[in-house]
Amino acid sequence: MIRDADERDVVTLFMAPGTCARVAAVGLFEAEVAFEPRLVRFMTGEHRSPAFLAVNPLGKVPALRIDGSVIVENTAILRYLARRFPEAVLLPTVAGDIEDAHQVADLCYCAATLHPIVTRIRIPTFFADNPQAQASVYRLAVEAMIQALAPAERRLQQGPWWYGERWSLMDAYLNWVWFRITGAGFEPTPFPALIEHDRRMAARPAVRRALELEAKLQAQLEAEGLSFRPPAPPRQ
């Protein structure tokens, strides 16, 4: 249950295992910022409760309570973390408005282009009410994802990370997309650079810590009988 909190000095990440809140968690671990994970139990409808809607009126995770405020939407959270903790170099320093605009566009590529397709691949039942239509949603989403991932594959063929030799939160967001779709039957073999990128990401200590945290939260949900397992991909 979401608890009211007045601890303005406590960094709190509202999250659920498997969701894109992982990206913010990786950022916090990379910056070595102590934070309190607050589990949101979607199976009980907690995301629609008055207490959580007071945190994020959209009823989504992640939401980050930090510095006496709450920030929602990954693009905003990641940019804030990068500016709040510059010593961690979570995103490249920009030299002006044009570079800043390109960096925003990069994050929006994950948040506004890839992420909506992820949902259709992962949970097509949200978008259609019969098996045939669900299979169609899944098939069309896979086709869209193949096209949408092509720029990322080309970019990662030029260097180990999105910005070349330097890791950034773009890599964390892109890797979360990869995790979600490959876990839902998306065929990875046409994307060898993304496969290698996933292996490099798995070796990062901050990523391991985020996955360990998610595992603990998942175990907590299972102990409470509140674990959510997405349906198997529709038959084509």
C-alpha cells in the first residue's frame, strides 16, 4: 500500500518489477544515490488508488520523489538525474541548444517510438478482445519494431554504446526495450549489435543491482499472490 510520506530528503522510486522504472533505478545506482524503492501493486489496482494518483495522476510508474518534488515520465526523470548528478555522467554534456534537442530526441525515440510498440508486443490483450485480433496486433507490432529498431542496430554497429565509447542512460532505456520484446517472442538474431549490447549491459554493476532489486520485489509480489505474468505471444 502506498504510504504518505513527508520525508523530503528521501529519494523514492515508485516502481514495479519488469517495468520501465528499471531505467531510473539503473540511473540511481550508477550515480550511487541511495533511494527507497516503493512497490506499486498493479494487481490490486493500487496504481488507481487515491494515494498513488496523488503521486502520479496518470497512474503509471516510474515516479521519482526527489528534492521535495515528484517527477514522472522517463524522459523527464532521466534528464533530471543527469543534471542533478553530473559527476555520474549519465548523459553526455551538451554544448548548446541543438545538441540538447538531439539528446531529447534520443530519449523520445525510446519513450515515444519504441515503448508504445513494446506494449503491443508484450500485452496485445490490452488492444484486442479476441485471439485472432490479438495475433494481428502482435504481428503488426513486431513488423513495426523491426523497422523501428533498425536505427539502433546501425548505431551500435559503430561503437559499444549509443554515444560511442561512453555508456549513458540511453543504453539503459534501449536495453529495457530489448529485454521486454525478446521476452515476448521477438526474434533477436537479425540484430547482432543489440545482442552484444545486451551482453555488455548485463555486465554492468548498476544493471545487476537493478535486476536484484526487481527480483526481490517480484518475490514479494509472488509471496502476496499478486504476481502478474503476461500471456504467451499469440500464435501466428
